[in-house]
Amino acid sequence: MAADLVRLKLDLIFAPTSTEVEAARQATRTIPIVFAGHADPVGVGHVASLARPGGNITGLSVLMPEIVAKQLEIMKQALPHMKRIGVLVVSTAPSTRPALHAVEATAQRLGVQVLTVPVRRPEDLDGAFAMMAQRAVVVELSLKHRLAGMFGPKDNGEAGGLMSSFSDVDDVTRRGATYIDKILKGARPADLPVEQASKYELVINLKTARSLGITIPPSVLARADQILE
């Protein structure tokens, strides 16, 4: 699909995450590519640096390694007795490796074991959760297997996940439009520094907590941007 877009001789390609950016990057080194939600553009080599991207790619990053480390810290605070976690890994995403390294480093510091479960297709999810349930004491499949879950964007928490902690995706995407505007007016992607997400949201679903028999400590509840009853 990326190759098809390039053949159309477009003025710009909007590729939100590392997965789409990688496909677009392989298809063109000249057409500007703007991302809004890239997990780790420097870590996967899509830009030379945040301040000086170089090349034809720029946009907004959510800095996933920092986010996943913070997610794990919050989980440990909410579940102090947590000893083992399962991490769903989208193995096809270029940003998976740096994010997983951040999880493993944080888990070691917190004294938590990590079970990595690769997922490539939606059909893999049920088996992945079943595998984690066999190895763990403690959105639909996590509840089915009674696993406490930490998710990304807030719609996961709203859909029933125990907690979600991530950047405000709507805000990041909206800000991505400013890059598109500048480039279409003549700016070069190489000269536009990569900005970072500035709004982060912690959502806690107390209904899910009760169904799992979990009591969230007041210190964690106080940090929440949204508490769902």
C-alpha cells in the first residue's frame, strides 16, 4: 500500500506510528513523511535525533520506552504483591524492541519477572492470554482470564481494562496537522524537530478492579486523571 501511495506522486504521507512509518520509509526517501504517535523514532532509526531529524521524516513522538517503564511502576504501586507480568508484544512493530528493553530493565529494578508473549495477528490473542493465565496469579480477554491489565490509550480503560496510561492520542494527532501544514507550505522535514507528547492520562476502572477483587491504593487513585466507577 505504501508503494501504491508513492506511485501516486503525493506531496506528503501521514504515517501515525512506527509500523506505518517503516513501510513508508522503505517506499520513499524523498516524499515527506509525518508521524503522530511514533513510539521511538530515534531508537528505531527513523530520525537521526529529535532536534535534527534529517531525511524526509518528522512528527510527534510518544516516547514509548519511558511510557512502558512508567506503566510498570504504576502497576507495581497498585499491586504491590505483583511478582510476574505478561507483556503482549506486537512482534511486527519496529518499536517493539526498545520498548521491551525498557520493560525488562524496569522489571528487574522492581523485582518482577517478565513473560514475553509475541502476537502477530488478532487470532493470536486468545492463546496469548491463556499462556499468561497459566503463568500468572493474578479488555475482554484479560477479564475472561481474570488478569489485571495495564493498557495504552484511554479507550482501553473505558472499554473495561483495569488501568490505562498513555499520551493523549487525540492531542498528538491534532498537533501532527501543524507539521503537515508547515511542510505543504515549504518547510523541510529534516529541519522540523520532533516534538514529544505533552499530555498523558492515567485512567483507572474501579468497576473492573472490584470484579477482579483488587483494591487500588489511595496513592495511585490520587494520580488518576479519570476514575471510572
